[in-house]
Amino acid sequence: MTLNNHGEKVAAEVLAFIHSRRSLMLSTLTPEGYPYASYAPFTCVDGQIYLLLSEIAIHAVNLQNNRVASVLIIEDEDSAEELFARRRVSYMVQSEMIETESQAWHTGVQHLADRLGPRIEGLSKLTDFKLFRLTPRRGRYVKGFGKAFALEGMNLSGEGISHLRDGHKRREANDAKEVEHTPA
């Protein structure tokens, strides 16, 4: 699927936003099927997300037991113009644990170190740290009220982008009057 000029502009915005963040919110599923929220520093390589996680951490255990997860990359609360419309991108992802010492392992760890600093080198030498690759299945980019976009495809910027226009709707005037005239 080819993107039109507007889609290419949105895709570039998505990637620029992602690269401006250094950590993401991660939602995994426990063995009992409950959602578990956490966070992790990340990097991106070829449209995929890489995380270096300790297998002691609950989210790493969850990813090893259930490869389905969700990520949220969000604008900082303190710098957002509007708390209810913070810039964000979320993805439904499929995770894969990368074999230690494979070429993909070395590439992912090097990208993490380049982005996040020398601590990655030390962590990657610990046997409990595992490298995970998260492949997006679909996502959503929100940059304000009425400015939401569906991202389809298996990369961060979306192979197909559509503006979501069927969103917020005002309540009918009669509904508001009923509320206003309801006795306290």
C-alpha cells in the first residue's frame, strides 16, 4: 500500500515523535490473562521496537508466556498543552525474544546502547537480561482532539494511514435540558 502526501507527512510525524521519547508504557498479559502495565526504555530498528528486559521483571515473564502485548508512547504530562489530548501513539504488537549472541541480538543491543547510553552494555552482559523485538500489527496516533489516525501494517509509521473522523459527538440539546431541569 502506498501512502499519499498527507499519509507520508503523518508517517514522518509519527516517527519523529517516537524518536523524541526514550521510554514506553508496556501492557502485557499475565498467565491468568490479566493485563499488567509497566514501562521500559526502548529503541527502534527497521520499524520494530527493541527492549532489553530482565527475566526477573513481570513484564518479561509475561512476554515469554504470551507474545501479544500493547505499547503506548506518550507526550510528557508537564509539557503537554492539553492534558486530555496528549500526543501519543499506541500499537498492538507481537513480541519475540531474540536469541542471545545472535546477529539480531548484537544489532539490537548496539542500537539500544547508541540511544540510551553505556548502561546497556553492562546490562546486556547479565544473563537474566533478554532482548525482545516487538513487531507492530496496527496502531493509533493521536495528536489532539479530532486529530487521530489509524496506522495499519507491520511497521511503526504504518503502511496505511487513515484519519479517524467518526469520533467525538455532541449530546443533543434535549439531553442537556433534561439534565439541567432535573431536581436536585
